Amino acid sequence: EGRPWLGKFKCEQGKVLYINLEVEEASLYQRFKSMYAALGIKMTKAGASNIVPWNLRGYAVPLDKLAAKIIRRCRNTGPYKAIILDPLYKVQQGDENSAEAIIRFCNALDRIAHETGASVIYDHHHPKGSAGERKVIDRGSGSGVFSRDADAICDLSFLDPDTTVLKTIGQQLADGEKPMQIAFVLRDFKDIEPINI
């Protein structure tokens, strides 16, 4: 939609290829509708045509095989500003703790970005247990190559709901809601202070 992200960061409106590897197609559309409702905005015609889902649940293959298909699809239906892989583990090849396997994987991500001109966005998980004590760059599960290769990391983690956090969020939490913090690691831009949401 080209709206500011978190009310702070300017976003350019553009076409996004959303590669859905995890949820049923109907669930994905329901999630999109729920996000618009939670933000209190109406989907515009441009916004509706800008998000292009590619539903591959049940058809996931390792990224080295999928990369050529993504590039071909982008050439046929693009150009895209961003390509989202959700979730990463469905196309990850090899052991996530193997630096060698993750280097090959990250090279496939770079190839997609280079050949399509799009930003490649993916979600990754923390290992089990508390990640809050680790540096942001070290919170992702598996090989450190994941975090050393990324140009930008936005790390989400839960916070204890205390008065200080609630004041920075500026609102009361509903039952069952937990405050979160987004922390950033940026390669080419100045540091951004963590944001409580």
C-alpha cells in the first residue's frame, strides 16, 4: 500500500511476490484481510493487485531448484519490488547448522535478488529457549552465516509486560496480548533503536 511501516519508516508502494509455503490458500487471504482490519485501513485496488501470492504448500523444493522458477516467474509477471519466502525452513537445503550448506543457500538468495532486482525477504526462527540474552545478530537458529549474510535483520522477541514497556507502546494490552520488541541489525544504514510494539 505504500504506507509507513510501524508509523515511522517510509515505504514505497510496489508489487510483491509472496511465496506461501506453509498455510492453505484460504488462510493466507484471511490473514491479509485480518492485517488490514487490525491496521484500520481499507485495501486499495492498487494494493490488492500489488500482492501476488504464489501458493506452494505441498510443492516446496530446495531453494537451489526453486530459484530458477522464481526468477522465471518474476520475468514473466514482474517486475517486483520484493519477494517474500514464508517460511524459510520449507526451502532450506542441508543442515541449518552447517556453514557450508547455508552459504550455498544464501548464494541462491543472492542470485534471486540479483537476477530479479527485487529485495528478498524471509522469516527465520529463534532456537528453543530464551534468545533475549543474546546479541540480536546471534538470535537466529542455526549457522551464524544466516545473520552475517543478511543486509538487514528485524528481530521480534517478546517482552515482559511492565509499566515502562506499556508507556512506550502507548496503549493497554488486551487479554492474551504480549508486548514485543523489534530490534534491528543493518549492514549499510545507521543503527535504529529497538521499537516496542
